[in-house]
Amino acid sequence: MRSWRELALEAGGALLLVLALFCLFILLLWGLFPSGTPLKELIKETREREASPYGKRAEATLSALTRDVRFRRGNSIAWGGASAGMQLFSQDAVQTLDSSGAIISFAAQDQLTLGSNSLVVVTRLKAKDEAGPRTLRVQVEGELSGNFSASRRLKLEFAAAGHLVRLGAGAARFRVVQNNDNSAGIAVYSGELQLEGGVRVPANFGVTLREGVPAGKVVALPPAPLLLGPQPALYRYRNLPPRVRLAWSGGEAGYHLQLAESPRFENTLVDARPEVPELVTGKLTRGRYFWRVARVELGREGAFSGTGRLELLQLLHPPGLTVHFPPERAVAGPYTLSGQAEPGSRVYVDGVEVTTGEAGAFARSGVLKPGVNLIRVEALDTAGNASYASRIVYGSF
């Protein structure tokens, strides 16, 4: 019994010692790490700072994006993935990567559209002056198109190739393209742009800008090319999609070609810059497509051509074929065979092609020999599908 009492006392003493040490450890932590803002509130405050880094209203909205688009807050050095509908504040940056694009909206009818591999930084000028229309400056590197209404409630200027360009009064539609030699080509399609030094660029004119060099001469934009070939163009195929050729007027020069599934070209499938007046591609699958092309001279891009249309139609079934043969027994001598094939098909009778009408009707005259006569008819559509019909006719005297 004495041993059990001693064991209990020892266990109790050890437990008290552990509790005392734990209390000392808690006191030590309290002294080294005083209480602060709860983690939940800290995360909330961080998100609020990221959403409104300057505590002011947003300057624009990233209303749409295609593929890979990044953004960076003005008070941050880290880039993150952008999302449609996010708000942009002063000094925020938006960057598009390969085959990507984005639309920055300041109002319903006031937008900037970024091409692929482009960067813009939107900055509010005179931020403390809340009276009157806003003044925004857009730093451009890459491709940028602007479309602004006459009722816009902001003043816009953009910097490109070391030059400052301002939007004139009224509606305006323009495009800025950075060239390989670090110059920038500006094209105005409607309205007017004003450069430093009093240079004015009216509608249907353009100018080339180079850093450290006065603005070049204002020149007329190149005319829109004319599309060649049938419109719409129809391509039929059976297994593998065919190679599609898009051609237009003009010699060797710079061109900008766009192809999309929509006539409004919201999401382009092909955005190419060929240097010859044609483009051949075998990457299109069945469906309907729309395309247009513009001529580019020193970065100044002219107006787009009219919209071309093409359709790739996959044919997996043989064409329809109806043949009116002579009876199985007939008098040897002349005979006439007639029939109906699917419109657009080529018809062969005994290996010889016969003429078909627009509706596919055909007729063929021949001669029955005494004895066995095998008459063969084949219809072949443009995709290579074939239909066959044949009859053995016995010719008698």
C-alpha cells in the first residue's frame, strides 16, 4: 500500500510540474508575440487594398479577354492572371501574350482593344481634381485599337515611341502598332488625333513616330484590298480538311489578315501578317468562316477590306444516284440511258463522263451488242464519295 501511495504522489507532482512549465511557456509567448489583428480581418484588409489601391473609384473595366491575359496593380510588382469584369485603377497594367487579346472599357461605347503581345498602363492625370472630365494617359507597347464616342466623359492621351498623342473632340476610331524598328505607326479611321507640336492627323490619314525624332509626315492610309475568288467560297471534303487559299489584290507588301467564326471578329482564329497577297492554310475544320484583310505601310494600317466568307462542308455519304436502264432483255442496237445524280456530281457511264444539268439530270446514248451487255454508271461528288449502279442487258436479234 505504501508503494502505491508513493507512486501516486510522484505522478501528481510530475503533473503539477508539467502544468507549471506550460503556464511559463504561455507567458513567454505572450511577451514575445503580443496580440494583433486577427487573420480573417488582415486578409479582408489586404483584399480591400488590392481592389482599390488608391481608395478611389476605378478608371476602367477589363470587359473581355481572349486566352492568356495578365494584369498588375499599380502598387505591386507581381503579375497575376486577369479575369473578365475586373476593375482597373490608376497605374494598373494589362499585358496580353501570344494569340491573346483584351478589351478595356471606360464606358459602354468607349473602348481600347489590345492585340497580342501588347502592354498598356492606364494612369489618371490630376487625380486630385475631381471636377470636370477625367484625364487619362495610356502608355502603349504593342498593338492597340481605340473606339470612342462623341459623348465620352473623359480626355484621353496616349504615349507611343516617345511621343504624346491626344484625342480630338468628337467620336474617334484609331489604331497604334509598334514596328520591329521600335517605331510606332498610327492610323486614324474617324475623328482626329493631335500630336505634340501642333501636328494633326485627320481621318483616313496616318503618321509614323520614332523616339527622339520629330513626327513624320502625315500621309493618306493605304486603300483597302479587293478580295479575289468566289464569295462565299465552298470547300467540300470527305476525310481530311482541304487547304484553303485566301487571295486579294496587291503585290508584295505588308498585310493584316483576320479570320473568325463571327462576322464581327470578336475572337479571331487567324491573325496573321503575310507579306504576299495570299494565305494558304490547312488548319480549318468544317464550319463557316469570315475573313478580311488590310494593307500596312510602315506600320500604318489602312481600312479592312469587305468581309469574305467561306464554308468547309464535310461529305460522308455517297451522292444520290437514280438510273433508268434499258430492260434486261432488249433488241440489239441503239439505246438511251437517263438518270438523276446529286447536283454538282460528275457522272460516268462505262468510264466515259457525261454532261449533267444544273439539277443533276443526265442522258447517254449507246449501242447494245448481241448477247451480254454490262452497263455501269458512277456518280462522284467533289469530296470523292462515289455511288454506283449497274445492269446486265441481254441483246437479242
